[in-house]
Amino acid sequence: MSENQQTGRGAGRPTGQRRRSISQRWLVQLLTEQLDRHGAGTGLEVVDLGGGTGGLAAALAEAGHRVLVVDPSPDALAATARRTTEAGLGDRLRAVQGDTTTLAEVVPDGSADVVLCHLVLERTEDTAEALRSIAAAVASGGLLSVLITQRLPRMLKQAEAGNFAEASRLLGDEGLLDRGTLRELLTEAGWEPIAEHGIGVLSDQVPTTVAEGRSDELLELEAAASERPEFIETATRFHVLSRKE
């Protein structure tokens, strides 16, 4: 399940979902603030590439933007359609089938103000072409929001869980994206990184028994820690906002 698919909260939910809901709340808050600060106000044309069931897209549509979810999964698109109807967002939230390789077929060149690409890019060899494809869809001065899962924090989690073979594989697989390689690829594709944050810096580490009933406090702490360079490097996920040069 992609990060921008909404995760519910409550005693009956799995531990991972309760933890992710805090980092998801922070990601929505962060992105909304970034679009207000770096975008051209409300009513932006946003493309959520690999948007899953439309959780993040719906939040941005509710904030006044027009959002198009592009996803290869028919089931995800159906879920987005249901969410659109239930939330009354029919004039601001749409969904079509596609991916990075077919983006030009569903999004005309230069028509998007913002593209979200969250937990879609994973390997360096695929990313360069995807970033160029996205750049074609975005207007000059437009924005790109990328969220990736970082290789070394993934390796550490596998090692902590005793999955040493998988940890070894991740450690040796330098084709997987990390903060440094992603920034280099963005620059090479004509994007200027303007803001970066770690996602899940603390919310992925704090035990559920400690966080229960104190999610607002943890969210505030997560937000404060997320832009500290030393925490960005160790965060499970890395978020970078870039502007098309």
C-alpha cells in the first residue's frame, strides 16, 4: 500500500498503521504548507502520480486544489472514485489509469503546476527517465514533490528484526535510491531541490504504547525533527520538494 493511502487509527488497527498515520498527518500538513509557500496560491493543477486510493489527493483537493490521480491499479482508481463521491470532491478530484511511462498520454505538456511522486521511485536506473517525463508535464517554475524509502534505514530495520540476509542484500544494492543519489538525479533532470525533510523520523521509532493518546505531541516533535540534517539521513523516508528550472 502506498504512503498516500489513508490509514485509519484505533485500537483495532495494526501497529504499523497507527504509526504511519502520524507521519501521514505530518506529510499532509507539510505539503499543504509548501504549496501555499512555494506555489501560486490555491487552485493549483496537481498530478498525484502513483496516488493509490487518493488519500493525499483528497486532502489537497479539500484545500482547494484540482488534483488528478494517475495510478496503474484499477482497484486503486475505483477506491479514489468512491472517496471522491463520498467527500463531494467531484469538481476537484479525478483519477485515470497510467504510470511514469504513460504520463504524457494523460497529462499534456506543461499543464501541471505540481506533480506528486510518492513511494513510486525506487531504483536509480529508472528514476532519471521518470524525472524527465515528469518535467515535461510541469509548467516552467512548477513543483515536484518526491517521497522515497531510503536504502540504509531499510537495511537497519531488517537487521534489527533479525532478517540478516535481506539486510545484507539491501546494504549491497547501491542501485536503490537514497537522499544523495536522488538529489543528483533531480539536478541532472532540470529540477532545483528547494526543501527536504525526513518522514517517520520519530513516529516510526516510538513504541505504540508510548504514543497512544499523545499523537498530537508526537506530531509536533516529528515536525520539529524532520528538517534536522542528522535526522533526515536516518529517516525511513525522505521527502524533497523541487522546482522546475
